[in-house]
Amino acid sequence: MGMKHHENVKIIAFVGLTGSGKSSAVEYLTEKGFPKVYFGGIVLDEVAKRGLELTQENEQPIREELREKEGKDFVVKRIVTQIRDLINAGQHRIVADGLYTWTEYKTLKHEFPGELTVIAVVTPKHLRKARMANRPIRPLTSAQVDQRDWAEIENIEKGGPIAIADYFIHNDGDLDKLHTQIDELVHEIEF
């Protein structure tokens, strides 16, 4: 299966540490009608497909089973298939939600050369901590944010794709400021 460069296809992947505002960025573009592929949804979809409740207890064994059967990069492999399906269905602008690891980054870069733009959403740590402490669902303490940052950087190499991103959005203001920056970037890259 040769790498085929698709005419006029663009894929945006937002990356960032916990509390940076990635989800808000993704939401903003999907609300404009752009389709998205969701890394975190791969295991959840499989859990739902088997008629099980979406719980950590049900997720873990299925995640392990899929890793065993399809390889440790099973999530990104399935994401690549989803992106290809969207392209074949005529979609030319796609948002990738949840690109985390260095391996995932390299895979997408390889599969979609010239089509992938990685945008890092960066936020001062004190602001990320304030946001995480105040969020309604699963709030985190300052220490928990630190633990999560370290774990994600050490265990899933989350820092690489952020460091090497094509563009950086400084999300240190309100949502309007974030949206304005996304609009400018989307315009610049002709997404």
C-alpha cells in the first residue's frame, strides 16, 4: 500500500498538556462542522459495540485485548483507517483529537505526509492548575496536575509532539481569545 498524497486534504491535530485547552480548540472546530477522529474513542467504541457499560473496569481488559491482537499502536492504526474512510467519503478537512504519543505522531506524519498540521495549545502552568482545580468533572489538585504531567511526558512521550508542533497557540486568556487565534491559524494554513 503506497503512500498516496491526497489532493487538498488537511488534517489538524491539537496537542497539549492537561488543562491547556485542547478540548476547547477541538470543540470550536467541530462545532463549525469539521469531522473529527477521536483517539480516546477507539477503545470506548469497542466497549459500546460489545454492549458493555463505559467504565474503567470494562475499558482496561478490552484495551489490553486489542493491544495483544493488533499491536501496541492499535489506536493510531484504527485512526488512520478512520481518516482514510473520511477522505474517501469526500471530506478534505479533518480534526484529529487526542494525538498524544511520539509513536502516534510519527505514524500520522508518515501516513499523511504534507497533510498533517500539529498545533500545540500551550498555557502557563499556574493557569492550567487553576483550570483543573475548578473544572466540574474530575477536578485535579496542583500535585495531581504535576503527577499527570510527569507521567504523560515519561510514559507516553507526550512532550515530543508538543515540542515539535508546527504552530503554537498561547491559551492564556478567555475563549474568545482562543477562538480568534484558531480562526487566524485556520485561515493561514487554508484549512
